[in-house]
Amino acid sequence: MSLISKLPQVGTTIFTIMSRMAQEENAINLAQGFPGFGSDPILLELVAKFTRDGNNQYAPMSGVSELKLALATKTQRTQGYFPDPESEVTIVSGATEALFSALSAVVRPGDEVLVLEPSYDSYVPGILLNGGIPVFVALNPTDFSVDWELVASKITDKTRAIVVNSPHNPSGQVWSKEDVAQLASLVSKSGIFVISDEVYEHILFDGKVHHSLGSHPELRERTFVCGSFGKTFHVTGWKIGYCIAPVPLSQEFRKIHQYVTFSTVTPIQFALAEYLDDPKHYLNLPSFYQKKRDLFVEGLKSTPFNFQASQGSFFQLVSYAHLSKKSDVYVAEQMTRKLKVACIPVSVFYSTKQDHQVLRFCFAKKEEELEEALRRIQKIATIF
Ligand code: PMP
Ligand code: GLN
């Protein structure tokens, strides 16, 4: 039997490849983006409690009411608007599912979907499986800002949607209010949908503020806001996230969600609902992560890398373009095998695998692990 692949270009993700290599080489894994420390014992105890209390059967399809309400309340507090918990908030099995279901809700065969790149790896397969055509728009390769004229120039009568992501993986760039206004003006002219990946909404540095697209009245009407509790509460393995969208969009979204997973893990939903009652559980995150980012950036100053400090997310990019023209895939592999620190080559985030000699490090790790990684990275010159 042979099967004609629907995704002929897709192989194993770079995150899996580099995590596997890190394990084989006993290297510090600053490659795949996941926290290297535990979650809050209060949250873990809540999950245990709700499990023991017998909340172990299917949750309602769109999520348990307590969590939808808690999320709507958090959205009011942090973004100044209150989505209707029952009709505009859906709890799903990770932001990956939210992104996939949102794309499936809007993309029809032949539709064009704008993707700003470098971009996270799950957007394009979601577009292709729905018969869509990804249209790539490059971010500025040095500061990863959006060239809004370039974006506007790519809109045709076939454009159906745009996928955006701030704070941005891999660059750590955070959109300004001006970026949001530019997108709003573009969307109101063209009538396209927006899929907004906001998984790093609470991981921000140097006083940066996250402007959810849902907080903009014009954008709210056409946007699927996709988020991840895994990222926010250091539990990426729980695979639980959400989608906030206006009623007509949420209705279509739910038609898909109910046949992708139907519903999402019940005791964890109850636990998160109670945990969200205390706003400091998410409001303290910027200062928690700032210490890690600062430590990592301080250490990088005594390496030969060039970089601009990350503004948000788990990630810091570094450039070695002034030191070597060796490919980023080669350098990332050598770093893992010889220096015993794994990272991600940024070319994999480009459709054409453009290589700017840039690497991505995840600094969501314990301080001592970051310090040891930095000591090893000092020897970078030995692999060029
Ligand atoms: N979007 C981005 C930008 C990410 O970095 C991740 C993390 N893997 C996801 C989406 C997926 O989030 P989740 O683990 O909740 O599916
Ligand atoms: N989002 C994580 C990253 O960018 C990886 C998640 C995954 O392995 N799919 O590293």
C-alpha cells in the first residue's frame, strides 16, 4: 500500500530532533521551548484534589463553566474586555489545537493565508491540510518588526486570513499598539480573518505590555485569540489552552473542536479555574521570567555573539554571522555534540530555510542550569 502524503514536505519537528540529540549527548537542552522547573505546588495540589473528588469524566464540549468564567475575568482584568464565557470562550487541548481548529474554521481550498516569517511550525500544516495556500511575508531580519506596507502588498482577493504571533517565537519581539492599529486598518479594508497566537501573553520584559488583538474592538470581530495554560503555568505537558472569538467565529470553531478532541481534560480545568482566582499567579510572571532573561543576557555579553535582548517569550536569539558562515543547522548540532548545549537553528522557521546564522536559546530554565550553559557557550569559537 502506498499513501500519497497530504504533507509531503513535513518531517519530524526540529524541536523533537534537537531534544532527542540533547538527550543522546547528555547536553543542556536550551532547544525545545519548555520550562525546566516545576509548577506551583498549589496548582498541582488542586489537580490532585479535583481528581480525587471524582471529576474524571468528559468535560462539557466547550469547557467547564468555572474555567471559561475565570478566563473571561482574567481577560477583563488584563485586556479590558469581557468575552461572553459561555459563547465566546472555548477550552481546548493546547494552543496547537486552537490554532488548527481556527484555521480549519476559516480556510477553504484555494484560499491564501498570510504568514509572517520566521514563524512557529504548526501554522503552515494547518493551512495546507485545509487546502489553503500559505503566502509568506518576511519580518525585518534584524529586529523582526513588521513591514506593514509589505503585508498590505501581499493581500489579494483570495486572501482569507493572516496568522500573527506576539510575543513572537522565535524572536522574542513584542508588538506595539501601533502594530495592532496597523493590522486593524488592514483588516477593516480587506475583511480578512485573524488567527492570533498569544501563547506568551504573560512572559514580557522591561515593562513591555501585551496588547491582545481581542482588546481592539475592530479586530475582536474577526480574530481567534489562541492561548496556552501550559506556557503560562509551566505545565506544557498538560496540553491545555483556549480560543476566544466572537459568537459566529466560536460557533464554527466549536464544530471543529468537537470532532478533533470533543473536550479537554476535566480535573485540570477545575484546578485552573480555582488557580486563576488569584491574579498574582499570572501578574507575577513578568518579574519571575525577567530574572532569567537578565541572567542569560548578562552572560551572553561575555560571548562573541551579537544579539538584542528578548522583549518577551521564552527565547533569546543570537547571531554569529560576523564570526562564521557555517550553517546554523551545523552550528546547532556542533554546539549540542561538542559544547553540550542544545539550541535551535532559526533557518527552520523560514519556508525557504533562509540561513541568517542565527540560533535560538530557551532561557525558561533554572538559574544554575543557565549559568552552566553560559560557561559552556563561552567556548563557542572552538566550533567555527
Ligand atoms: N504557539 C507558539 C508560538 C508556541 O511556541 C507554542 C509552544 N509549543 C504553541 C503555539 C503551542 O502551545 P501548546 O503547547 O499549548 O499547544
Ligand atoms: N513551542 C516549543 C518551541 O518553540 C516547542 C513545542 C513542540 O515541541 N512542538 O520550542
